[in-house]
Amino acid sequence: MEKTQKMNKMGTEKISRLLLTMGVPMIISMVVQAVYNIVDSYFVSCMKDPNIPALGDYAVNALTLAFPVQMLMVAVGVGTGVGINSILSRSLGEGNKEKCSKISGNSIFLALCTCVVFVLFGIFGVDAYIASQTSDPIITSMAVSYLKICTYSSLGVSMYMIFEKLLQATGYTMQTTVAQIVGAVVNMILDPIMIFGWCGCPKLGIDGAAIATVIGQFISFFIDAYFYFRCNSKHFNTSLKYMKPEGRIIRQIYQVGIPAIIMQALMSILTYSINVIFVRVSTDAVTAYGIYYKIQQFVFFAAFGMNNAMIPIIAFNYGKQDKKRVNDSIKYGLIYTVSILCAGIIILQIFAKQILGIFSLTESTTELAMLAIRIITPGFIFVGANIAYQGIFQALGNGVHSLILSLVRLIVVPLPLAYIFSCFDFASSIIWIAFPIGEAVAFIVALIFMANIRRKKINPIKNGV
């Protein structure tokens, strides 16, 4: 048992350096993902057809309708992965190789089950889902075709996300970064080739965008799987015989995983609800929020990269019952995550005009987007702490606390406030305040939760200071 613990850098390397060596690769991969999201939409918006004016607008609309399902696929994968990450790292810290093998095998089984669910949705549910949002035949045709390709081929995204978390749980973050970056780059290269029919490829339009996405996901899956069997076999048995489902293991995964899945889905709920509220103010306000949301992703994704590094490190050392390393992980995790968001505040406040100049916006929308950046970004200091605390709670097995914190910062406080502010004549000037207020209130809740968790789980640890 001691040998297993000593072999893993999460139990030996200096915490301040360990968080950086594990976190920086994750931050890079998350930022690349944010870039990909914008580039993918850009290529689709450039689609043209002499018989269909503004085809690019139709295509972007189709992607928008499909996006919630894609976000749900990611939410299930990420949420399940968080549960896997937490209990696998903890079991590794405990030196329980047999349990680690069962967790890994059951994780792969769950990925296959997730894939089956989304394939069935692709067969029986996509048409009705798209029809519930639009009656336009052109948009419907493109959205249905795009989403069916993504759901039929959901094995790629389901498996790569699980293998990614299995590697992150054992400290192999550089390998997962390589897999994600290669998949994203291949996706971006294939997008114009398949959409516009370059290099001898048939012109596939929006189907080409879906196929490029799927190919990128499968490439990430294959790379992650290779690294998993090569690297994780040093720590436990990676044989597929452990795929036999065990209710106890699956229950432990989803005790942390289900709240994390819901947390991921909350972003979809927030975005949809804000659009509904903001349209009461003006269509420019909706557009301005959409642009701001894309910009903030670069900062938030970087913070989530550090969050993903914190979870296995804290969980491992908690399983090892090393009080000092748990406390150090929490301290430096908070410092680094808040620092990332503070850097975001400075960059966006100074370069807001230049960043917004990238987009082709009307003057009124640009002014609102600028106002949004000026008002919302100072609250990033609370965002950094809240994102860090979410990871801390998940790592210690308190997934429900993390969920409650997300509900407060994303739904419970900002949505009612935004609705109230939208009723005022000067709504476009003050509605943005709802977001930093929500983060500030959530920060207070996080402090209360942390004090309680520290008293019950961390302080009783005898090993370490």
C-alpha cells in the first residue's frame, strides 16, 4: 500500500509545484477548447448557396438548436468523470488497487451505457426535439442531420471523456492535454475541408461540421485510451474484466457525479433563461450577452482547468489521510484559481474595446457588451473562489454542497435579480449587476460550507499537521 502511494507524484511532489505541473496542461487544453468553439461557428457561418440567401445564418441557427443536446452529452460525461476522478484518486491514496481496478472498469461500462442512451435519442428523439424549436424546413433539415450524426457517433465523446478523467485521477494530465489538443486541432482542420469541399473532399455543408467534430472526438478517445492502458497499468489492473458492473461502485461514482452532471447542465438553463429575460430589454442586450459569454469562456475555462487539477490531488491526499497536503492543496488551489480570474479582470478591463472589435457588431450592441464587461468582470474575484470551492467539495465527496453552490451562483440569485432589473426603464444599464451579486452571495455560502466540511472531515485527520 505504501509503495503505491509513494509511486504517485500526487502524494510526494511539493503541492505548489504539483498544482502547476498538473493544472497548466489542463488550462491549455480548456483554452484550446474555447478557441475551437468560436472557430467552428465561424466556418459554419461562412456557408453559402446561391439558392438560399443567408445560408450561414440558417446554419448557425441549426447549430444553436442542436447545442443544448451536445452540452447535455458533455454534462453527463464531465459529471460522471468528476465522480470517477474523486473516488479513484481517493482509493489510489488509500492504496486500494482492487477497488481502483473496479472503479476504472465500471467507468468504461458507464461510458458505453451513456453512448447507448444518446444513440437511442438520435434514433427516436431528434426529430421531435428540433421540431419543438422551429418550423423552418431549412433549419430543421440541417439541425436534424447535424444532431443525428453527433448522437449516432456519441461513442467517441462518451469514451474520451471517461478515459480523460481516469488519466487525470492518477496525475497524467499532460497526456490528456495532448489528446484533447490533437482532437481539437484535427477538428478545426477538417471543418473547412469537409464543409466547403476542399482538397478533393465532397462539399458536405453542415454535415461536414458534424463529421469533423465526431472524428476529432474519436481521435481524442483513441489517444486517451492508449495512454490509459499504458500509464494507469502502473498503478492498478486495467483489464477489461473489471467492466462487470457493481452497484456499490456505480453508486459511489454517482453520489458525486449526479450533482456534477446537474451543475454542468445549469449553464444551459442559465443561458436560456437569461436570453428570455434579456429579450424584455432589447434584442441588442441578448446579442451583447451572447458575445460576452463567448469572451468569458476563455477566462472561466482556464479556471476550470485548475479546478480539474485540484480534484484528484485533494482526493488522493484525503484518501491517504495526509492533513498537511490536503490543506496545502486547498490553499494553493484557491490562490491559483483566484489569480487566474484576477488576470482575467485586468485583461478584459484594459482590452475590452480591442476584443469586441473582433466581432462585427452594431454600435449599440458593442456599447452594451462593453458595459457588460465593465460591470460583470470585477465579480470574477468571487468566481475564482467559487470555482475552487466547487472542486474542493467534489474532491472531498461533498457533491451536493458543490451543486448547491452552483445553484446559488447561477440560478437562485442572478435570475430573479435579472428579472427584477429588467422591469426598470434603465434596465440595459443595471441588469448586468445581477451576475456579480450572485457570485458574491455564493461566495458567502461557500465559506459557510467550507467551515463545516473542515470541522467534520479535515480537522479530525491525525496524519500530518
